[in-house]
Amino acid sequence: MKKITLLILTLFSFSAFAQNTATITLTVSKQGPVNVTLISEDVRFHPNLGIGLADAKLEPVMAVNFAEKASEKAVIQLNKPQMMRLQYSGNGLNKTWMLFMQPGDDLTINFAENNDITFTGKNASYQTFLKNYFLENQYQYLPVFGYKPSQVDNKSVIAQSDSLKKVRLEAYEKFKTANPTVPAFEAYVLATAATEPAITRRLIQERIMRRNRVAQLDATQRKELEDATLADFKIMPDDALLSQAYRDELRNWVLIPSTRKYPLNAQTRYEISPEALKDVYAFSKEQLAQYPKQKEYLLTYWLNYAATAIPDVATAKALLEDFKTTYPQSENAAYIAKLIDTKSSLQPGTQLADVTLLAPDSSAVTVASLQGKPVCMVFSFSIGQHEPGLKALEDKYGSKVNFVYVSVAPGIPLSTWKQYAKERQNVKHLWASDENIEVLKDKYAIDIRYPFLVADASGKIINRWIPQEFPANNTLEAEMQKVAK
């Protein structure tokens, strides 16, 4: 009896394991200088440096250099249907294919000498269909359609984009007659087929309206684009969230009524007002009431926007209270609450938190040691970011204000960064390790939308929430004028 019980438990364990994993084998017909990477695209909110919460987690789950081996097998943790990106680089070709994977799948992918790929195994037909009709995104089709960035009128591209939609839908109807499909796969196919052409039409129409110039659209032009979105977009089943194009168009569609009531501020790129955010949050909750996953997706997105993109925390606090009531078990609520607390502590007159960073010569430099002269602190998310644009302000205020560029780009070693840190008079370059980047997140709420901080000579904050503006950083200069005396 014990042996039977043990056998049953063993079989149950194997079954449970299979229900939460997928097996992928990559093979090549002939070894050579080819690299293949498989990246999971998990649609869920997670902490992301510089923007608070990102709506999809991209994570490499498999990488193979076919110069060293002819095959590689991996068992991937998977408890729900998920899109994956198969990235190929070699033989003068760089290409990405989309895969639709489910728990229990066992897929073999073979790369032929002519750079083509074939699929075998459970649900291989799904991958073959996506390979034939769905590249990574609509933009990969533009060169094939004859799109020319310098050409104002690309209307023929729009026609071809609509033709692609028709071809995809007809092919899918034929596919279903020979293959069983699951709701998540159908949602991805239909949502992507519907929304990618709409995004392409808007891209082309904007170029035509702007005449390929850097110019703001006027109210009539914006209304024309928005009317097209309001007319074309249709809410699809929750599994449509697997499609990035659909997620982008969903947010665009739901935002339009609110920004019409509360017009955007054209002075910055981050221009949704507190009033518009409260309105679109309520509108999303109402419109998506019958689509629980999409409702939670949108409410999380707007809450995160309120907590990161708006300097004042009042809007974020108000939305958070409703969010916690609606989703009392959400980890995202705790994350946003902590972020709001950090932002609340960074008010004018607050002493700068002390953090130890490294100079190009590897010496330790504390934030406290910067006192004695006003400081313009710049958080750089890539090497050299912001420096060319701030050169004029350096020349104008450098004798009275120290410019401190703090590298917060994760994964870049000190040895690499210091090669690009060019010391200048009244300018300091400091490097944060990955560990200290986390400290800066906790103490300074570093955000790519608000990369500038101005403090007085005693180390007290004048303004932490200074956005990057175009073509000139007028808000930053106004704050520097306060301390450059």
C-alpha cells in the first residue's frame, strides 16, 4: 500500500512540475558563429529603475553560442501562457521571432544553414504560424513596405499595413480549421493584427502633419488622430494584454477623453496633469469593469504614473487609497506607498541624505562633502547623459554652482565608466555601484523623468523634482538662479 501511495505521489509531482514548466531545445544544422537568445516577456508590473514600475518583465532565459555546441536544452518555469522573443544574430543577419509558450509545451527549434528556422514538438504549429505572419513588431515590416523616414508622404505604407491585417486574419481562420487553439493565443493574434496597423497609420499621419519637422501638432491635428483611435479601438478579452501593441493602444484610447477635458501641458514630455490622471483612473475603472485583468493593469499603470511623473504626492496618495481598497493584497500598493514616503521626504529645505559614491580615481566621495557651494546634481542613466545639453549652464553658472553628474546606470563597471568621465572645472563625476543605486532609489527616488536636483551651499534641497525640458531646461535654470548669488 505504501508503494502504491508513493507511486501516486511521484506521478502527481511530475504532473504538477509539467504544468508549471515548458521545455525548449535549440539546435543548429551546422555549427558556426551564431548566437541565439530566448527572452521571456512576462506581462506583470515589477520595479524598474527610473520609471517606478514597468508593465512587462523581459528576462533572458536561454542563450546559446552555436560556435561552441550544436544544441542546448532548457526547462523554463512557466505557470501561464506567455510570449517570448527568440533573437538570432549571425551570418550577417539579426532577427527576432515571437513565440507563444504554455505550461507543458515541449518545443524543438532548429536553425538551418540558410538562416531559416523550423519547429517541432507540442504546439509547434503555433510557432510556425507566428513565424510566417508576426514579426516582433509592426516596425520590422516598414522597410519591406517601402517606408522612407525622409519621405513625408508614406501613404502606400498604410495601405500595405492594412493588407497585412487582412492577410493575418484570413490566415488565422484557415489555421483554426486544422489546429486547436487556446483563448490566449487567439487574443494575441487578433489584438496584434488589429492594433499594429492603427499605430502605423498614426505614425505616418503624424509625419505628414509635421512635414517631417520637429513641431507641435495643433489642436485640429491632434483631434484628427484621436478621433481615429476612438473610432477604431475595440476592447478585447483580457488575454490581449499579451500584445504590447494592444497595451499601448489601450492606454492611448482610454486617456483621450481625460486629456480632452484637461489639456496636456505642451512644455514638457511628461504632461498628464493631476486632474487628468484622476479622471482617467476613474474612467478606466468604469470602462474596464467587465475585464478584471485589464482594469487592474490600467489602474496600476495610472497609479504608478501619479507616483513617479508628478512631483506632488497628493494625487498618488488619493489614487493609492482607492487602489488598496480595490486590490488589498497587491504588492504594487506596498511599493507605491514606499515610493510616496520617499518623495514626501524630499521637500525643499530637507537636508540631502548622505550616500558614499566613487570618483574616477576610485576615491570615496560622500554627498555631505559637497557642501560649501550650491550643487546641481544630475542623475545619469547612461554614460554621458545630459552633459552636452547642460554645457551652456555650466559655462554660465559654473563659478557659483558645482555640477555633479552621478552615474546610476546599472551593470556598468567603474573601470568602463571612468574612461568617459571627463573632469572639468566646477564639475564632478561620481559613480554608483549597483548596491548604491538601490540606496539612491530609497533615499532620492531617482527617476529618469526628473534627473535634476538643486541644493544650496548647506546641502539643503531647493528643488528635487526638476524635469528635463526641450529645447532648454528653463525650470532648472530658474532654480539655479536662486542659489547662484
